[in-house]
Amino acid sequence: MKGHPLDKKIKKSFLVVLLVLVAPGLLISFLWAYVLRSFTALPDSMEPTIYAGDRMLVDLTAYKMAVPKRGDVVVYRYPKNPAKCYFHRIVAFPGESVELKDHRIRINGVELKEAWAIKVRHYNGGKLAKKGMKPVIVDPDSYYVLGDNAARSEDSRAWGFLPKKNVIGKAFKIYYPFDRLGPVE
């Protein structure tokens, strides 16, 4: 005996509804696991770029086939406690010389002129920086990272170089609070 034609329509309708409901959920789960993730900023190390409580989208694929650029704001696993994640700006790459002098950042002896480096004028100020810091050479497979609010940021000046393997992705968009909606620059 063949099934009733109405049974086929019900099965087909059920499959369509299931596909319409499940497919978007699977797509969102995939994107959330492998492409994008949301992170909330912790207190003040990146002010005025990122404020405590800002929620950002982070591109998890940004550095899978490309290398970071100087000035990129990255989210990473804290080397001293990988369960914690923080945001800082990449300032120097493996093999480069970093010097913080006269409230300026020098890479291989040349002062950085990028807007983000100039607007923050106290990189060698604050409790975590050493007076008269001598240039340091960034270890292989590592970065030198700094917070934009250097006087209040615990960054490479305090704990050393950031291993490349700890980088999770690139912060690219503040999506909350809505009055701060925009790119992370």
C-alpha cells in the first residue's frame, strides 16, 4: 500500500520548516565558533580607544592567512593566566627593537608617527614603565603590545612579549553601547 499524498506533503512541509529553523542556527553557531566572537573590554587599559564595558566583535580569522599590522588592536590570552583575555595594540614584531623614550615609541630607532602612537604621550610614564628604558629586541614568534592608556595598562612593559600563539583575533567593531558604535581604530 502506498502512503496517502497528504502524508508526503506533511513530511515535505516538516522538512522545510526544520531547514528554515535549524539552518540559520547552525550557520550562526559556525560563525560564532570559527569566524567572529564578541568580547567585553575590561577596565581602562585601552582608553580612549576602548572603554571598560565596550562590547566588540573580534575577527577570529584575521591572522589565519595574514600577519597583524602595527597598530592592530588584538584580543589575546594573557600569558600569565590563559583563562583571561585582554585587548592591546601591537606595536612591534619579532626581531624589532622597541624603545620608549621621551613619551614616544621608537621602533628600530625611528619614532612612530601613526595617529594612535602620537595621541598617547605617556608610554614611558606610569608605574609599570622603567625610567630610562633601554631598547629591547622582540623575541621570535612574539609581539610587543601596549595599551593606549599607558599609565594604567599592564602590557608588554610589565610582563614581557606576547607569544603569537596567544593571539585570538583582531578587534574591529564596537557594537555596544550604541553611542560608541563604530570601528576600533
